[in-house]
Amino acid sequence: MNIKLLLILISLSLCVSVVSISGCASKKKNQTLSTFDETTRLYGRLLRWREYEGAVNMIRHQDESTVEIDIEAYNDLRVTDYEIKKVVMGEELKTAVVEADISYYFETTNVVKKIRDTQNWWYLEEAEKWFLDDDFPAF
């Protein structure tokens, strides 16, 4: 085999490798974004369906401090609407800040209120999951 042909084959091989690697990186990025979207939507649904324990289980502080929330204190809480207003994704897709409007009322008062909840999310690569690095919303 002559040297020129060998160099062409090596060049083609390198090009294919580069395309494969960039394709894999793009696929990983899309998967991370898709998982983020699913996670934040699930969090809102859990709040609306009164599955507060499930929502609390999505909270995991990066500094590994404990999350203690008295679920019983929210027995008469009803979330009527959860709407994501703004998402700011970190450069490496490992963090995100979400601003969500949450409408709610307590059965004892029947007065609908609205809060803007700023949420700090982070991605745990080993688990391929997003977690909320905040406390339960201050209703």
C-alpha cells in the first residue's frame, strides 16, 4: 500500500471519529435537556396533584445538607396552577435557574395567592438526574 493511500485512509478515519464524538456529545446534551424538561414538569405536576412527598423527594442539596419538611403542615394546601416563566441554563448544562409562578390557597382561608418561586436545579451526572437545590416553596 502506498503512503499517499495510507494517509488518506487515516484522514478519513479521523474525520469519522470526530463526527462520531461530536454526535455523541450532541446526543448527550439533548438527553440532559430532555431530562431537565421532564423533571421540572413533573415537579409542577406533583405540586398540583398534592403529591408533596414526591416533590420533596426531588430536593437534594448539593452540599448534602438534610432536607426536613413537615408534610403534615401542607394538608390543607391546594396548588391551582404551576407555570414556568423563565429558565436560565448554565453553560455546561449542569445547573439551571427556573422561575415559576405558583397559584395556591389553603382550605382554611380559601384565598388564592400567587408566588414567584425561584428554583436552583443541578444535574447529578452519575445518576443522570436533576435535583432541586432549594427548600420547599414558601407558601
